[in-house]
Amino acid sequence: SGPVPPFTQLDVEKKYSWLKSPRYDKAPMEVGPLARMIVGYARGNKAIKAIVDDSLAALKVGPAALHSTLGRTLAPGLESKICADHSMELLDSLIANVAGGDLRIHSGDTWDPKTWPAEAKGVGFAEAPRGMLSHWIKIKDGVIDNYQAVVPSTWNGSPRDRDDQRGAYELSLVGTPVAVEDQPLEILRTIHSFDPCMACAAHVLDADGNEVVQVKVL
């Protein structure tokens, strides 16, 4: 039901967003296929560099074009191809290991809840398709006492923080030209390139802060 207004603990007149503002080393980060492709490219990963260079050559653009709506749209397809190729290598390795008696791929020693401590806390990190995903948990008296997930769209959709730093969505839209104000396709195209895991809306405002159009995206 929530508190009854007027609120004393919330400044509802200056509300910005309900999202968290995760930061890495106090800086906002973009996560996802594009981030992984850029990091891999910069580190000289052979598979990534080869497929990225071929794609950029076909598009007749340089590496700088990666950090854009074009690059963000291209990256998931390139990453899928790389993962598909690598998965066959992993399968061959798995078959060889199991055939050789190496069964460490699965250990059931810790699956029995009776072996778990009554109090514990931990965190798990993984690269999900949309980007960096982490789950944080605290167990007390054998039950979950606190649980939190920081998902990829939380990183990318992060609102401004206390230092007024913008998140990835906002930064990607800075300087984006809009040909038709009441049909902001350019804005939608850029936000779509992040594959946001949420319902969102694009608001186009004029120089005085008046709303020109609102486009809801489900």
C-alpha cells in the first residue's frame, strides 16, 4: 500500500528513476555484447578481431563505428557466431574428458541442503546475453535473509548518480538528431539496440522542457 502523501522521506517533485545506479570504480558502464566485443577486440582476441574486421570492411566503416547504434546492433550477431563456433570446441573437450574418466564437470557434494551452513553470504557473477549479471544473497538461520540481483538493464538503464553521471542509455542519445519530432525513430532505434529488459517510454521535450511526444515501448 505504501506511505500516504505528502511524503517526508521522498522528494517526489524531483524524482528521476526507480533504477539502481551501479558503478564500477565510481564510473557508469555499458554492458552487453558490444562491450564484450570491444574489450575482446582491444585485447587482440583473434576470433573477435577477425569477424569484427570483416564486418567493418563490409560496412565500409572503421573501428570507431563500433561504439554506436550500428555497432550495438551488429555485436549480438557476431557474438552468436563466435559462441556457436566455440561451443563445438567445448563439446569436443567435454566428450574427451568424460571418455578419459575426468568427471569434474559435475560434483554433487554441495547440492544436499543438509551440508549448507545456517548462516552464509555470497555473490555470483555471470555474463548473460544482455550483459553483466550478478546475484547477491545472505542466508540466516537456514533461510534467505536478503537477496538482490543487479541485472544488465540495471547497468545500462542506470539513472544519473549523485555525481550527475549519466547511464549508458542517456549517454548513447546525447547528440542524436531527430528528423521528425513526433516520430522519434532515431531514439527508439538506439534504445532498442540495448535490448532493454523492461517496459519503457521515450519522451521528447522541447528546449523549454515541454513534452512534444511520448512513445511507449513494451
